[in-house]
Amino acid sequence: MENAAFPSFYLFGEPPRPVGDRFLHLEDLDDRTRPNDWNIRPHVHANLNHVFHIARGGGNLRVEGRIIPFSAPCLLLIPAGVVHGLSYEVETSGSVLTVSEAYLRELIRREPEFASLFAEASCVPIARPAVVTDILSRLAREVSWAAPGHAAAVEALLMSLFVDTLRRLAATASARPALGPHAELVARFRARVEDRYRAGDTVEDYAQALAVSPKQLRAACLAGGCAWRSPSD
């Protein structure tokens, strides 16, 4: 997917502009989703990384040709330079944390394991919602004022969020059972059916969108324990 074919923004809907080495921004999810009818069209940020906190609701993250379904409570991690778009369930709520690439690289130099958080776009389920909500609430207060120790407090909270997410990511990976060769295709198919069930797509339409033949798609569904039925039936 050529990034040049998609709009590049500072924050969504705003023209690109330089950001400081320690740029960090936190806003309510509602600020941009509601005015855009809960759909954020595909776009890219050249040097900004996102952490979406989904506190309520859910939807689909479209990233680099993939569809990643998500539901609350979870975090969506999106690296800089990656084309992404989102479609939300109405009234989905949460927040969006944006961190400059330069600041992230600085933190990674101090804690190399943080690099795995933004190796690719991903959805991380939240095991302790109250902990994440508390960190982000405190971070929102800190970024809005300049009390003594402001910079240190912001960084401490950001590091706490990253550590908690890193540990959750590791726990999720270790608990995940080994997947068969058809599991990813079946997951992508189910996500697309959920997203387009009203469109009346045929088996051939789904297969073409997933870059496989109809025969391969049927075989994957049968092998993956998905009772095959045409989505248009």
C-alpha cells in the first residue's frame, strides 16, 4: 500500500506541521469520531505514534490492508508512518494518546523492550481497566498544566502506561494457543463479513478482497472450524 496515496495529517484532519522532540498529546476519542460520524478515513502520520484507549464500544481498525476487530476495554497501538483508518460503533468512547517518533525513540533507548509495542499495529486487551483509566486520567491533568515537576510527572505516567501495556502484550502472547495455517485467513474473513454483511458480497467478492481463490477460502473455513455458509445466504 503506497502511503503517498493517502492524506498525511498532523492530528487527524489537520495539515502536517513540525512537532517537538518531546511532543505528547492526549484528547478524548469523541473529539474527532463524533464529528466524522464514527468513521475515520484511511490516513497516515509521518512521525506520530498513537495509543487509542477504547473504554467502551468497539469497531474495526483498518491498517495496511488488514482489518483488526476490537472491543472495549483495549488499547490500539499504531506506529508512525502506517496507513490506518477506523470505523467505530456509535457512542464508542475513550481517548487518543499521541507521542512523537523522536520521543518514543528516546524512551526506547532507555528501555529497548518498548520497541515491541510499536513494531506493528495491534490491539491489546486490557486486563485491569481501572489501572489504565487512572494513568490516562492523571496524564490528562498533567499535560494541561505546568505545575512543579510537570515534565517528570508526564514522563513517569507515560512510562507506567508503556510498562503495563508491555506486560499485558507479553501475557497475551504467552497465553495464545498455536494457530493453524488457516486461522489468520478465517479471522480476516470473519472480520470482513462483520463489516460488510449488508453489502451483499458474494463468495467471489470476499475471496478477491482477501487475495485468495474461493476454493482456498472455503477450505480455510472448513479447516478452521468455521461452518461454511455463503455470507449472502
